[in-house]
Amino acid sequence: MSNTMNLVENNLVRFKNISKKKEAIFANFRVKGMRKGVMFTANISVDIAAAEVHAGESLEHIIDACAKMGMKEFQSAEFTFEGLEQI
């Protein structure tokens, strides 16, 4: 039971890395947690320009701004279930 309680109380957002792609530079995060009996994991990539930071700023500032933006959007996202057509 204590492991379950720790997951409930300790939803985690962990910084993974910065990646450069053709179109932009992204800060990448991994999210793990549990809420109301549902365990979840997710990967979030945030375009640093969308977070209004640039590559010349400190890494701490980039990570902080991107994490705040990523979690805000993750929490407000609405997902659609694809369905069970194949069953």
C-alpha cells in the first residue's frame, strides 16, 4: 500500500534532454503518475520558441519555462479514444 500512496503523492515530471530537429529545438520531458486509480506515463516535447525562450538562455530557465508550458497544456488536453473497431 505504501508504494501506491507514494505514486499518488509523487506525480513526476522529469527532464530528459534537449533535441534539435529541422523545424525547431525541443525540451523533452517524461511524465509519470497516478490519479484516482489511473496510472499514466507520457512524453512531452516543447518547442522552446513556443515557450518564449531561446537557446542562448540558461539551461535552468529553458527547462523551467518549457516544463511549466508543457504541464499546463498536458493538464488541459482533451483526449479521444480511438475505439475498438478491430475487435
